Amino acid sequence: MPPLLLRLSDIKKSFGAVKALKGVSFELRPGEVHALLGENGAGKSTLIKVITGAHIPDSGTLEISGGIVSHLTPTRSQELGISCIYQQPALFSDLSVSENIGLRLEKNGPFGKVNWKQRHKTAVALLQRIGANIRPETHVSELSMPEQQLVEIACALGSGAKIVIMDEPTASLTRSEQELLFGVVRDLRTSGAGVIYISHRLEEIFALADRVTVLRDGESVCTRSVRSAAGKNELSEDELIRLMVGRDVASIYPPRESARGEVILELQNISCAAGRIRDINLSVRAGEVLGLAGLVGAGRTELARVLFGITPADSGSIHLDGRELVVRNPRQAVCLGIAYVPEDRRRHGVILPMPITENISMAVHSKLFPAQWLNFQRERDLGKRFVHALGIKASSPDALGGSLSGGNQQKVSLARWLATEPRLLILDEPTQGVDVGAKSEIHRIIRDLAAKGLAVIMISSDLPEILGMSDRIAVMREGRIAEILDGASASAQSVMSAALRSA
């Protein structure tokens, strides 16, 4: 038997009084996909930072390819063949794709000469390998979140790493892009590399993983084989959820119980050249969750930005509560009763260094402080109300946004816009990168809001989420509405067929 690629034995790590890891053990074999699961806050991120040298453990042993390694640094980690693809891309936005790939992979030193032709050739080859339709000369600032994630994956492949860590690699990818990534993962396994795969999407675990280790509250709950030698699943989805959260989650998707009322939003022939939106005709009713599906680049987020006034429509008409209006900017959108929870919560959803209460109150300052005098008690009361209503888990309403788990940050982002008392709520990837327990809670919140008469547009690249949550599904393709399906009868095949069918 070849030596293990990686072995962690009884790893402990504390930050002050907080014990992030309480004695975690983990192994990775050559040619293995080993899934690492657990709720947000279970210790996965800390463990990954130990493996990549970003954190030095307080105690325990770290072995790489059979040799004990102490005082591991990020540079030494890369030299030993470890590469990590993080959920949040870490690219230089002002540089091109090929420049980012070159900086990550080339070892010319500070005064080395750049071979621009070879750099471009390398970028093209890596992007083609993962099936990414991205031009190497494109600036990262022009890329969507999914496209940036694909560039990160290309960088990891180009490094020739033997240990590849993937932290929610499909969080912002569509189904077709996920299939491309799955092919890359299988290629890595065939080549003898080991993959540590972190995902909250359990269907991916059963599709890819050989073994799974579950963390809970900083401890290793268990390590289990996903399949037997005969290829039969040895774990069920329900059992994995119980191991992760320590309790049963009866249903990820709550029942569709809300009755649809009057039309809240109606779009007629909406077009926007900047957003590549063309001839959108769509309506959303009170009490309805309208799912917006489609491939990356289909125009889903671009339509949300049009409705919120970030990139106003060039032509067509928008009717809200039967009244025609023009949405020129986000401030006007908020005044009209439109709220938008964006996809990237760390950049646009939550200001991490600010307290929860201040994050929540940001969109309603004029209502909270009509005389332009700050009233901290009113602000704190507002924060307390939403912390309680949405079940935000925090030490206090004054806790900083950056101290919260991903699921609780998403709830804070949602609370900010619910405080505006909107008529229409637009959610862009509302459960991206959150654990199954938090996902279930967010789904319940969305359903409760619809039951109270709110009209909801939910953009999601998670096809099971679209199918499980939507009363109707509007499938977009090339900036248009390709088809509108009934949520109760739609299937994965019908949604993907509408998204992929030639115009």
C-alpha cells in the first residue's frame, strides 16, 4: 500500500476561550475523494487552514506523504503539493484571467521575465480542460462569481497538486458546470491525487466521495465509507444529516401552503442592453415563490439588478401593484417596496466589521431617525426583533457580522431588507454555502414570508432547491424567459431542457 497522502492525528486548535478543534483525526489516501462534512461552525474551515499552513495547531500531528511536518506555512504547503479552492475566490480583480493564473503558477521570482505567449497558452489549456468559456484576457472584475470560481479551479489544476481541497466548489455553478467539475474530480482521482471535498449538497457527496468524515462542534463524529465493495450505498442522506446536526431535519423543503393572491409585479417587454436582458414578460403574485432558473449567463442576476434599479431597463414597462413605474436606482426601488438580497453576502450583503443591529438598520435609517438624530435604542430594538424572528444565532445583537456563521450572515442580510417592509423580495442564491440545518431554516422563513402575502423571486443554481421551493419556475436562456413551468409538476429534466434548448 502506498503511504497516505495526508494524516492528521488528534489536532487541537483554540482561539482564546473558543475551542475550534477538539482533537480531530483525518486521513486522505491516494486516488481518493474524501468528503468533509459538518454544519457551519463545526470546524471544517479551521481544519483546512491547518492543512494549508494558515493556522498552526496547538497540539496533534500532521503527516504529509508519510513524513511528519511541523510549523507548516502556506508556502511550504504549496511546495508539498497542497492546493485549495476556496468558496470565496481570491483573485486580483484588476488583473486579467491569464495574469491571475500566471501569478499563481509561475515561479519566476520578483525579477523574472514573463513569457506572455506561454502564459496565455497555459491559461487557454487550463480553461479548456475544465470546459470554461472564458477568454484569458478578460479582467476578473468583469467575471461573475461562478466564472471566478472556475478560474480558481483552473489554478488548482495547473499547480499539479497531489492534495486538492475543494471548499464548496459548486456553490455558484449551474448543473452543467457542476458536471464538468465532477469530471475534473474523477480525473484527479484517476491520476492518484487525493481530493478533500467540502459541500453542503449531499447529492454531490453520494456522486463523488469514497469516504466521508463528519465534524460536529470541533470533533470528529465518524469516518464512514460511502459505498460498499459491491457499489451499494452504505449511508443514507437522512443518516448523514443526523450525524452532521445531531438531530433529524424532517424536511429540507417546507410544504407549499400559501395561497396566491393578486398580481404584485408585472413586467412587459423589459429590455436592458447593459444587462443583456431582452423582452422579459413575467408576473409575480402575492404569496408566491417564483423560482428563476437557468445557466450562468442566462440573465437571472441581471434581471434582478434591473428590477432593483442598479442597471435600469432601457424599454418596456414595470407595474407594481397595478401602477406603472420606472425604477431608476436602488433608493427608489426601496421606496417603492422592492428589496434585493444579493448573491455575494460578504461583498454586498453583510458588512463584516459592523454589529448585527447596524447591518440590519442600514436600509431604514430615514424611518428610524426621521429627525436625523440617532436613536440607538430604536435601532437596538429593531435588531433584537429580527434576531428573534429569524432565529439568528449570536452572542448578542451587538455581535459583529464577521463573527457569524454563513447561514446567520445570510439571515442578517435578509433581515436588513425585511426591515424595509417590502412588497416584492428578490433573493439571489439565498442558501449558497450554508449548511443543511441553516438551509432548512431559511427555506422555512421564505415560506412564512410568502404565507404573509409577500411576493418572492428566488434565483438559485441549486436545482433541487428550485424544484422544492418554487410555486412556478421561470427558466431563463440568453437573456429571455424560455419557459414558465408549474413548480408542483416540474422536474429536473424539464427545467434543464428549457435552459439548454436552442432558441
